[in-house]
Amino acid sequence: MRDKSIELRDLADAVAATAEQVWAHIARAFQLRNDPSAAILTCERDLWRFAHPLRQTARHPNPDQRKAEPQQIVVILLVELDAPRDLGWVARSVVNTAGPIGDGWRVIHPSAHPNPSALLRKASEWDDRRRR
């Protein structure tokens, strides 16, 4: 029988892979000017929210060890532009609007990319290389 932490990690990886696929489809739908329903957007977010604690439990099966660990994540906001804008300015404006520091988080680096689905393909390629 496989170790429970390995099974949890595999489950977390599968859920995260599903979230990545849903995210790619959402990004593609936006590119085609077709807005996904709120249920689809919520589903993608909730898949990430499900994968994260699974990964934490797989890493630290003991609840006492699961205290908040400093980590870096990427938060992607799909922003619709109504006029040509400098992408760096857009990213900085979003941070200025939301604030650079919140409850338990801080923005390290704002950035913008004109093709979010290309970023996802790159991330998948990096993950594939890392797993080999």
C-alpha cells in the first residue's frame, strides 16, 4: 500500500492539473470574447483552493507542522482593456488600487502579459521538465 502522503500529493497534483486546464479554457474563452459563467470561474478558483490544502497535508501530515509557511504564488487577474495601454502601467494601477499589502500577503512584483494562455502553456512545459 502506498504512503498516504504520496497519495495526497498525487491527488493534489491531479486537482491542480484540472484547475490549470479549466484556467486555460477560461483564458481562451475570454480571448474569443465569450465570457464563461460565474459557476465556471468559481469552479476554477475552488479547484485551486482544494489542491492547496491537499498539498500542505501531503507535505506535513502532522497538523502542528502545517503552520503558515512563507511562500510565493502567482495571482492572475484577467483585465479587459478598453483602450491601448502600457501593460506595466496596468499592473501597477491594479496594485495601487488594491494596495501592495493585505491581510497575510504582500505584492512582490506586479507584471502583465498580453497572452495569459501562453503563460499557462509555458508553466506546463516547465512542470513537465521538472518531473522528468
